[in-house]
Amino acid sequence: MRTVAEHRAVVAALLPRSAAATDLPLTEAAGRPLAADLVAGRALPAFDNSAMDGYAVRAHDVAAASEDEPVTLPVAADIPAGRTDTPPLDPGTAHRIMTGSPLPVGADAIVPVEDTAPLGGPAPGTPPANAVPGRVAIRRAPTAGRHIRRAGSDVTPGTVVLEAGAALGAAQLGLLSALGAPHATVVPPLKVLVLSTGSELVEPGRDLLPGQIHESNGIMLAAAAREAGAVAEQAHFVADDADAFLSVLRSADADLVITSGGVSMGAYEVVKDALAGRGVEFVRVAMQPGKPQGAGIVDGTPVVTLPGNPVSSLVSFEVFVRPALRAAMGYRDTERPRRRAVLSEPLVAPAGKTQFRRGVFDRDAGTVTTVGPPGSHHLRWMAASNCLLEIAADTTALDAGAEVTVRDLTV
Ligand code: AMP
Ligand code: MG
């Protein structure tokens, strides 16, 4: 029997790191991993600007200002956001300025509007809503540099702001845009084809005869592959017929084929029958659920054969396929985050097998509680869980209160 780690390595070796990179508009790049480190080509902020709505001043001019004895300055200019011809600030004057507007040359402090009072009528020509006062009373003295965002205080040119393999989420896409990039160089998704097998399977929406069941692994594994960052299609599932299976497999155009079912120890094991001796090695892995596994290259295409029991199938995908797929696509985070948790109940586990139990991790309490029995057909409990609890092969019992590690399936 193989260990979980050994089979992980076999599956990982099927999928070498993709060398492909493509430029995508940011609107299409969400979720993709960066193909290379992202080096900032410019500074952020690009220019010294105001952090407040208020007045740009020379701190020295208003050093004596106080609530009781304000210093009054003429307002010489107005600098709304977007003004590109900011005039310099002459000594003894103030400019009205808005958040993000460029600091005029000569100014070294911003007085927030809350610390000022307008005096005199509006300057001619300003619309009433935005009226600029002719003079302003400064009621609190700012220190030099107050409320100024300096050029480059967030990003200096030449800085690596995102590393290769970083997935482009909301903040990363925002940063790229702020740096002026309309697109990003990312690793394109690998193509996964999911092929379910079983003569008992019937499409959801159709009536069942006694002994038939609705097919559920196809959509589940395809969704899992998409969530891992791949593109995935489902081949229409096939009956337990090696020729039918092989003809669908031969027409596959994918970077990875994932099959479900037909790999156990019984008769009618269609995947085993069709692929044994054709490049796929069928093995037993010391784990529960998910013992029967297979992996190999068939006519140049990597194939991973997962067991048919729905929970086995999805747990096997999590443990073997997801990390391999993400590593091949260049994601920096190939693994689910591991969380330390306190077990809320005693558990027993089989000797000699790594057991994966479905659990609910309570982040606030820092506890994990298993849901449902260990059996591999309890899909309902898989759907109710948010983590997998991995119990080492040599552990046969855990006490309530034991410190364990869980894989967080929500991230
Ligand atoms: P197998 O691995 O083909 O022996 O299947 C093991 C169990 O999983 C059987 O109860 C099958 O009916 C079930 N099963 C296999 N494939 C699927 C599937 N695609 N959707 C739902 N259940 C399945
Ligand atoms: Mg089957």
C-alpha cells in the first residue's frame, strides 16, 4: 500500500509546472496567478498630495494660529481633484485644496477644513455650492508636513509589489490598476476533463429505475477543479463498458483527465479494465476514505482515476489533485490553509490508514467537531463541512480537547 504522501508525489509528477503566460485585461484576470513578480514602474502616490479637504498653507505663516486668535489668509487659488495646473503658493496666502489634489509648490502643511472658517464673500465666478471664500481663518496651527501624502510613500518605482504566483483578487487588481496597468501577465488555466463512469448513473432531472442513482461526481469534481483555478468540462458519463470509456477518453482534449468510479477490487471496474497496462498504475493508498487510486499518462495525457464513492472522490481530489493542479498553474498557495483546532469530542480511527474526517471548524472558538460518520457515501455531511480533519495513520484514538490540525476548505 502507498502512503498518502507517496501518492501525492506521483500525482504531482504528472503535472509539470506550466511555462505558459498570457496577457489578460484586468477584467478577465481575476483569480489567475501572476506569471512573474510584478515590479512597480512608477510611484504611488505619483505626486505629493493632500490627505484632507482643507487649505494648503506654509506652516510658518500660521504658526501663531489658535482657536481664540485665528490667523487670516487670502485664498489665492482653488485646487479641486483633477486640476493639472496647480499654481505655486505665495507666502502669506492659502489655497483651498481637496483630498488627493496636488500639493502646490511652496506649501508644507494642510489645515483640515474643520480647523478653518470661511471669511468674506465668494470669489467671483465660483458656483454657489463650491464657493471659495475670499479669505480663510486658520484656527489651529499645523506642524510642517501635516496631512500631506508624499509621493512614493506607498510604492517606490522598482519595488516588487506582488510576487509570482500571487492570485489576483480584489486588492491585487486594484493595485495593478492604480499602477496604470490595463492588463496582467498571468498563467492561463489548465484544462481539466471530468469523466464519470457507472452503469447505474442517470442524469439529474431524469426518473430513476430501481437500482439507478443520479450522477453527482461529474459536476462536483468539475466545480472543484474550477475552484482550484482550472477550467473544467464534464464529459458525458459512460456506462461500465471499456470500449465506450476508451472512446470518450481518446476524444479528450485536456491537460488532465479525472475519472471517477471503476477502480475498486470488484468486477465491472471499467476504468481499471480499460487503463491497466495502458500507462495507469492502479494502487491502494493507506487512507480512508479513498483507498483505490490510480494515476498515469495515457497517450500523452495525464489521467488521475478517483474512486466513485462521492466523498472518496472529493476528498481524493482535495488531497491529491488540487495541490498538483495549483502547483502546475504556478499558484504560490497550493495548499489549503491549515488551522490549529481543539477537538470537541473523542474520536477513534483505524490503524495504518490516514483518515480524513469531515468537520466544522469554529474559528471563534478555535474548535473542530466532526460531522457525519466516516463512511464514504455520506455526501450530505461533506456538504455540511467546512474543513477536513486529517488523522495520522498511526493515531487510533484522540481525546476530546486534543490539539489537531484541519484543512480549511473555505479559502
Ligand atoms: P465505483 O467506484 O464505481 O465502484 O463506485 C462506488 C460507489 O460510488 C457506488 O455506490 C457508485 O454507485 C457510486 N458512484 C460512482 N460514480 C458515481 C457518480 N458519478 N455519481 C454518484 N455516485 C457514483
Ligand atoms: Mg462504478
